[in-house]
Amino acid sequence: MRHTVAMNTKILHESAPERLDTVLARHLGVSRARAQHAIKEGRVFVNGKALKAHAMLSTGAQIEVSPEVIDENSKREAPTLEIIFENKDVLVVNKPAGLLVHPTLASKEPTLMDAVLKYDKKIKGVGGDLNRSGIVHRLDREASGVIIVARNDKAHAHLKEQFKQRLTEKHYVVLVLGKVAEQHDTINFPIARSSSRSRMAARPLSQEGKEAITHYEVVKRFTTSTLLDVRIETGRTHQIRAHFFAIGHPVAGDKLYLRRDLKPLKTERLFLHAKALTVTLPDGERQTFVSPLPKELEQTLEQLKPLR
């Protein structure tokens, strides 16, 4: 399955026949009910025509989401933007936990993209999608840390290619429940959408799914949890959360990937922080951008009892 996104949020369907509402929900990251609502409102067109939600799409069908869907959130109040680095090509920012990276049909709340556009209006539409202006990679809403944003189309293409070719390095600070046995290891389970659409599932290599590779090293051991340095080669949705859940060690504070046999930790939020991103900038310079561990996560660690 592959979607190509252009201006005015155009989606090219390139798979076997599938319902319009299903394709739209998956691409926009919203519920099927919300996708059906947008279709019913006449805000979605297939090859220039308004169709029913149950209409089956054939290979090559082009879906266009009306600009009103994008613009309806234009009056959101932008949050404060914390800038780590900037030049003429990029902005590197520190995303706080609880903030969406870009708007979706399912929510009208402020996003990181709103803050970026408030700071630099010229970024609007960079990358060919008004709904994801300048965005080249994402973090989960509940996660925090380093994100790089392109300020022009050339920089956007350059950065997207680096992420695609796995030429970036992404490190995370992650606290997981339980005692991780290995000091360092690699998780190599494909990831696919689970029967619960809000979750992803890590599957055996013999089953279908998108390749997902996660490396980890133990930083510190506690009596009921383990602090890890995590590096991911791929950037699948919920990759770190799904992978550690699959090996029996869900991320502390995760309310979506839960194990009833493990006692949850008292933490204000998901303990998942993108601490460092290494990337080659459009001018050819390779740099590493770092975000310190947020105070609330430091406080969580202070309350834990080290394993002796």
C-alpha cells in the first residue's frame, strides 16, 4: 500500500479494490466514522466526483480532500514553539508531550505545525501538503523530543530522502516495565495495523507487515522497570511502543499498550522521549540535535528504586 500526497491533500490509491471510507480513515489517521462524516459533508472527491462512503476504489483512483477540511482548524491557538536550532533550510524544535505534530480530521486542537506556521508563515504548504506543512517525520502525541521541520521544498525533499534511506540516527530515552533480560539487543518484528485500529501489532517475521527494526541498550535497572537507550532504523507508527509490548515490556505510562500482569508505574505521561536526532542538513553539514529529558520524567526516575 502506498499513498502519494500532493497539494490540496490528494491521495493516490494504488492497491486492490477497497472502500473509500476505509482508505480515507487510514491515510488521515482518523476513525472510519469521522471519515464517513467528511464524505457525507461533500468534502471528499474521487476523480473529481463525490461518491458514497462505501464506494469501492480501483487502482489509480485519486482522492481529494476539500481545502475546507484543512482550513477549518486555521483559528486554533498555536502553542509556544521551543527552538533548538534554525537556519534558512530547517527548524529543529522540541516537541512537548501531549501535543499533536499536525492536524487531523479527528481533532481541532492546537498542533506543533500551528506553532511552526505562527513562527514562519512561509513554511505553509512546504512539501506539497497544507495539512503537514514542512513536516518530514513525527512523534506520537504522548511522546516528546526532537523534531526537524523543513522550511522550503528543497530541504523537505532532502530530509525525506534521508529518512527514507535510513541515513538519520534517532535515539530515544525509554523506561519500560519489568526486568529486561538482555543488556542490549535488536527487535526485528514487522508491524501492521491490529484488529483494534488504534493500535499496531508486532508480528513474527513469517507474517505480513512493514519492516521495523529497533535496537536497545540498558542504561539503568530498577526493581520493577528498566531504563533504555533506544535507536530505531525504521519509523513505523507506534514502533517503539508496539515492539516492547511484543517482548513483554510495555513502555511506562502507556495507556494503549497494556499488560495486566505488570504493575503500572506512577508517571504523569508516556515515558518516551526523542533525545537526539543526527541528520545531514541540506548544506551538507551533519549535525546532532539534542533535547534534555523533561523535568516530569526526571522526577519519575527519582522515585524509582535502583536494582542492586
